[in-house]
Amino acid sequence: MIRRIQPFALIAALALAGCATAPSQEPGAGEAEPTTEEEAAAAGAEGTDAADTGTGTGVAATAAADCPPNCDFARDAVEDESSALSDRTIYFAFDSSRVDDEYMPIIERHAAYLTQYPDVELRLEGHTDERGSREYNVGLGARRAESVAQLLQAYGVASGQITTVSYGEEVPAVEGHNEEAWSKNRRVELVYPASGG
């Protein structure tokens, strides 16, 4: 009985470690440089609201109601725009690498797919908004990608299936110099290279 409990305890510990080990943020660095503390707090709240409206969770979330733990994906599910795997963007609060709870179902579904097909590879692409130095933003994008990687691994995905890359501010999803654009650019994209993205 004790041997059965240990793997579950290990998974739980990894999940908690992945959530609890988000790197500390340096005050005044990266995206936080041009704002005051009050503006940073407001930007984090605004980023969450803006991200909620653009994640495209309608049909895919409905199709994924029973998934996981009852996922049974076809191998080509990543190519189906109406599948439970069609949501592939995790948005982040201002100057943060912490994954918000609202994105956990996306991570769980992709983890279920990846554990079902251990030969499939996933690339996690970290991005930031334009504020802050290039060096800091590359680091922040890397921390965001690593946060998602840790959570996927906590759900049983092999580390060899995951690669991470940071583009910092260099590949914006939306052009613009305001919170609406910035909230869409603070993200990690889940890319399946073999399926063409």
C-alpha cells in the first residue's frame, strides 16, 4: 500500500513545486520598467480580463468537458481545429511567469495527449510585451515557457518531449503600444512542430 501512495505523492509534490517555484521577479525590471506599482497591479488585472476574451475557448472547451481524465485522442487531434487541443496559448499577467488557474485545463489536455503519444514533441514558445530591456524580456519569456514545461511534466509528460524557446518581445501576436496589445503578447504558445504548428 505504501508503494502505491509514493508515486502519487511524487506527482503531487512535482505539481506543487512547479507552481511554487516561479522565479522571483526583479522590481523595476522587464515589462515593469515604465510603470509604477499601481500601474503594474492594474495592468496585471487588465491583462487577465483581455486574455479571457481572446483565448478561443468556446467550442473547444465544450468538446473537452469530459477531458481529462477521460481523454482518448486520435493521433491527428492536434491538426483538428475543433478538438480539445485547439487552445494552444497560455496568457500571463504583467511581468509574471506564474500560470493562472484558468489555463490549467489547457495544460491538462495537452499533457493527456502527450502522455498518450510519447513520441510526439512539443515546443513551448515564450513571449513578452514590448516594455523592458531585450535581455530581461528574453529571460522572462524563458521563465514563462519553463513554467508551462514544469506543469506538463508534473502531469507525466517526459522532459524529452518538450523544448522551450524564448522570443522575448521580438514576435508580437498583436501590434500596438497599449494594454490591449500587451496583454495578447504576454504568452506561451504550444507548438507541435510535426503537425506544422
